[in-house]
Amino acid sequence: MPKVLISDKMDPLAAKIFRERGVEVDEITGKTKEELIAMIGDYDGLAIRSSTKVTKDVLAAATNLKVVGRAGIGVDNVDIPAASSAGVVVMNTPFGNSITTAEHAIALMFALARDLPEADKSTQAGKWEKNRFMGVEVTGKTLGLIGAGNIGSIVADRALGLKMKVVAYDPFLTPERALDLGIEKATLDELLARADFITLHTPLTDQTRNILSAENLAKTKKGVRIVNCARGGLIDEVALKAALDSGHVAGAALDVFAVEPAKESPLFGTPNFISTPHLGASTNEAQVNVAIQVAEQMADFLMTGGVTNALNMPSLSAEEAPKLKPYMALAERLGRLVGQLQGDAIQSVAIEVEGAAAELNQKPITGAVLAGLMGVYSQTVNMVNAPFLAKERGLDVREVRHDREGDYHTLVRVTVGTPQGDRSVAGTLFANAEPRLVEIFGVKVEADLAGEMLYIVNEDAPGFIGRLGTTLGEAGVNIGTFHLGRRAAGGEAVLLLSVDQPIAPALGTVKALPGVKVVNGLSF
């Protein structure tokens, strides 16, 4: 019988579900790292919240451990690379607290609109300053959502119920999905200029870090009120303080901070600023939901091998894994390639398989494509949750299986729909193991997809390759491999180069070369 340790305080329903599913369970909380190391070797599963730290040392001692389940979304307390190396599956419950977090954002919006914390403090001090606290109505105001995924869409629904107008900035929000939600899709600059309230609902990535920078805060409507219940680091806290002090931002409420626990912050003590200690998921209902979900997921894995919401492996059986592994590597790279080249414009995705690939379980291949595609924007996306995230954003995903025999023994093709038309990339496996690109946007080309790469579309003219090599050499960038394709002589040519140094500093110089039409730096 599998045995699970619940090492953090969790709703009693979790232990009950484990036992009902035939899993032995111990609830032992509050142990030190050393105490956990001493006992963890007896367990097949470890169910945690945020207190237990699953470090390399803990994993090294966990000789029987097969799965770690985090009741909640954040897994900062789990060393996922070390868990992967040890063959331990790491699961979380990404959607168990969505409603709770969305409601907290709405609560903070109301608190800002009516200055509730200061009014409470003043009244309890016996001042009765009725004329001091002049609030604003939310009815008829424009709410700007930065991020319209699972939580953002719930906030939008609640805001529409309050008779607000809702505009959203989200690269993955399609016009059709926006119509379904009853909201308007906008660019970031449009949102900043129009919104009376701004709420953030996006993960922290290189693209979203300080998305509300000093520059972007200056673009907001004077008197805007800002709420962040998503992730610390999305807002430049120093710049926000300056905007509050100047009166350009009328109020701000943060549940999350760049550094947590937030024992100090430049915002503390600033007028019209409200803070809460990361309470987004702190309701009884959310705690019950995540406890139930983590127990069900872990029990399924331990008893049947089913995998749900895993962060370090796809949803597939143990028998399928060896066969599918190289196909998933190919699919992930194709998705990452097309995501880096067309990401903001993608409205639909079609994943086609033929030859040997058509005989396999296509779901992990599809999950790998979507993980690669959306991994450009989110560091937390994986082959398990990528299909759910795509669905929430209204991304139309199609799977096509061809029985025909083509030019290759096996082929995976990814076609994305954009406002400019369909764009397609295709790849195969050499020796049934090595991923290889064979077509990009209608041009035949053979290339590995690995490391730092440079993608160029240029006029096919004599001397271009020499000028490009000289330009990269002068920039200190060494070419590793060189792949060239074209539709016809004298037309457009496509170049894919692997390089040994970061390519970003040289992109501007390359783009200035005569005949260059498109330049993109790629990373795999």
C-alpha cells in the first residue's frame, strides 16, 4: 500500500480522500528540515503547502518518494530540477484558488474606491471625518485587465456585474474569446490611457516584469487606481510611490510584493496605499479546494499511474513515455519556434502528425507544442497545463492525424492562424531520436533547433552572406551552424544560424543590412 506524508496543515478532507483511495497517510506537521530528512525515506508521496521546503537534501533522503503534491499554485519551496533528476513527479493545483484570488482583487478595488482602511481608522479614533472621505463609484467606470486568463476572466465577470466597462490586454486573448467574455481587447497603451481601475492577473516573466514601470505609469489616466493580487515584481514599487505622491495615481492596493515577506517597502506609509499580506488564496473554500485536488491527484498517480497538473512531466502512462519522449522534444521546439516568431498574433493552432508519429498518443505531442508556444510568455507553463491555459484564452487548438505516407518516415507540423494568414513549421526525427526542422513558413530548410539562434528573411542577392558574416564577426558573435533555404532564385531567402554568443546585442546591426526584411533572435 502506498504511503503519503502530509507535512503541512491541510484540510482534513485530504487525509480522508487518501484513505478512501487505498493510500496510507500520516499527518505530521511542523517538523524541522532535519526531522523531515530523518522520516521522509518511509514515504511514497509528500503533500505540502508553503511551509515545507523540499530541497536537494530532502530529496536525497527520500529514497522511496515518487510524487510531491503542492496544495496551491506556487512551488517556490520545491527544488523542481532536483526532483526531476530524482525521478520525483511534482504536482500543484493551479486552479483551486482562482475565485478566491479574483474576489480579493474586487475587494481591494472597492477598498480603494471608498478609502475604507483610512475611514475605518479615523472613525475608530473618534474623529467622524465624514467630509474627508469622498470616494468614487465603480459603476460606469472602465476596468483595465492586464491578463485575461483564468483569474482575470473571473474578475471581468464580476466587474461586468457591477456595470463596469472592461478592457483587457493579453497577447493570448482572441477577439472571439473577448466577445464571449463581454470585454474589449486592447493594446497595453490603449488600456493605460483609458482605465479608471487597473488590475493585474499575469504571471511574472521576463516579458511582464515591471509591466507597470515608471514609463507606463506615466501613460495611465490621471486618477487611476491600481490593484495587484497576482505576483510581486509586476509593478515598479518605487515608481508607484512617486506616482502616488504626485497624485497622478489616486490609489493602489497590493497583495503581493517584489520581496516577500514584505517587512519593509517604499510604499509603506504612503497616502492612498493599501496592503495585505498575500491573502489572495486565503479563504476557507480555497483551502478546502486545493486540499481535495492535491489528494485526488496524488492518489490517482500512486494507485493508477495517472498524471494531472504535473510540473515536470507530461500527462501520459509509463509505457508510452520512452516512445513519446523524442516526439515531445521535437514538438516543444516547433511550438517554441513558432511562438517566438508569431506569438502575439496567434489565434489558432493545428498540430498535424503523419507517418510513425500518427501511430502514437497525440495528446502529449499537442501538450508539448502548446508548452513550447506559450512558454515564450510564461515560465510556469508545462505540457500538462498548457492545453488548459490555451482553452481559457480562447485559443482554437486542432489535432490532425494523417494515415498517408509522406516524404518523411515521421513528421510533425504546427500551423498557426494569424490575422495575416496561416504560418506553418514542420519537423522530423533523424535516426528516430534527433529533432530536426525541415520546413519554416513554406520554405524547405534542414536545421537543428538548439541554443541561441538567428532567424533572417532577406532578399536573395549576391554578397549578402558575406556581409552578414562580417557583421556578426565585428559584433563578436561566432556562427556555429548555417542553414539556408529559399522559394526561388532571386526571391526571398530564409537563414537559420546557431550562434555561440547572445545574439540580442547584434540584432539592430543585422536588421540594418541591405535586403533584410525580418530578423528574430531565438532561444531553445
